[in-house]
Amino acid sequence: MVKVLRSYIAYLEQERNFSPHTIQSYAIDLRQFLEFLHTERTKSLSDVERDTLRSFLGSRLDEGLSRRSIARKIASLRSFFRYLVRKKIIDSNPALNLLSPKHEQKLPDVLDEQTVFRLLEVPDNSTVKGKRDRAILELFYSCGIRLHELVGLNVEDIDIARGSMKVRGKGRKERILPVGRKALETLEEYLRHRLGNRNEPGNAGQKQPLFTLLNGKRMYAVAVTRIVKKSISKVSEIEKQSPHVLRHTFATHLLNRGADLGAVKELLGHESLSTTQVYTHISKERLRKVYQQSHPKA
């Protein structure tokens, strides 16, 4: 069973082009499932039935897992067993009719416009590190890109003259995004100071990462998250203080100022419009609060 799981993970990487984050999540879910099968003394994937899957998911709920996490595990199992049927490892799919638990959709945390303006002033612009950190914050807010999209950017992905950049999103799909004037200015300033450093590692012809650590190596996700969290904590007390908050803020501010939902969907790189519609709920919630605070008969 472990060998089959390895071949499935390779399939997600090489044929489906799933993001590293999704692959890691699916792998964790399915390793837990195989451990459960071992505990239940189920020796073959062909012996797995719908009740087996229900027992596994029930055990996760008993351990205190949220309904959102259970829904993800169901998605992992569905995908895995579809693969097994396609490869003729099993005859039928026991996960076919698994129902995902309904969960209350929590509106994402966002920053208001004045808080964003203060946020962008947090980094010390007198140092290369500060210029880098400000450029990171500006780019997140200007373009609404994902964390893995930002760390994967190379210098040649930025077209200063056209005010755009090339982003590789989920499934390695590329899209061209407009970049705001202020974000372009901070990027130019950061690169002008950073590229004067001749000690950066790398071979001739190798792509230059857009954002680097002080030793010249490409920024990694945890380092960027740390920068964003530290900066947000200085201007806001919201619960979530991750790069994704700036993505939510980007989309919400666009819709608040009249942007078309379909255009926001394309900018975010969403596959489905329903994914983007959560931001309309944020805008409606904001209007409701304004109404309640301002209308004498509210």
C-alpha cells in the first residue's frame, strides 16, 4: 500500500501539477489513512469499503478535528481512490458517495485601507532588508498573489516598462498581472540596491530570484510569513496575520471600490467564480455595519 501511495504522489506531481502544499496535505491525510488500515488489520486496498472510510473519518472527528479538516481528508480519499480505479488497482470506488460535512464559512480577516497604508510604512527603508520587506508587502497588496507565487518569482518575471509581472500559480498555470505604480517603484529601488551585491550565489545563466535572504539565496515561505506577521502585528490586532490576509485585503478593497467580480477572479487566479464570491460577502458585511452604525432607524 505504501508503494501505491508513492506512485499516487508522483502522479500528482508529474501529471496533475498539483501545488507542493496540496501534495503535502494529501500525503499526510493518506498516510494517516494507511496507518488506520494497519490498525484495523486491513491488508489490501481492495478490502476497503465505504464503512471503512466512515470509521476512519469518525475517528478523526473523535480526536477533535474540525469539519474543514475532515472535508479536506474526504477530498484526499476521493482523489486517491479515483486514481486506484483508473489504474485498475481496485474495481470500484468506495469513496464515490462520501459526503463532506457542512461547515460554517468564516469570513476572512482583512485590513482597512488606512491600516494598509500604515503597514507599508513599517519596514525601515534605509536598509536593503527594509527595502526588500517593503517591496514584499507592496507586491502582496498590489497584486493579491499567493505566498508560493511570490517566493517563486524571478527578476525576469517583472516587466517594469509594461507595469506587469508573470506569475506561476496553482498547477503551474501562468498568468500576467498588472503591478501598481507604488509597488513597481519599491521593487526598482530594492533591486537597484540589492543587485549591487556581487556576492550572491548562482551560476551564469541561472534565473535570479526576485526576493532573497541577506546571503543571496532565494527567500523561502516561512521567512516571508515571518516578515508579514511581524509587520501586521505592529499596525493591527486581527487574529490572522499571514500573507493570505493581504490577498484577502487586495480582493476586498477592489470590490469595495467597484471592481467587477470576474476581473477579480482572474487577478486572483481562481478556477471558479464561487471561490471569489466570498469577498462579496465581506463587502456586504461592511455595508451592513456602516448602515447599523450610521442610520438612525437601524
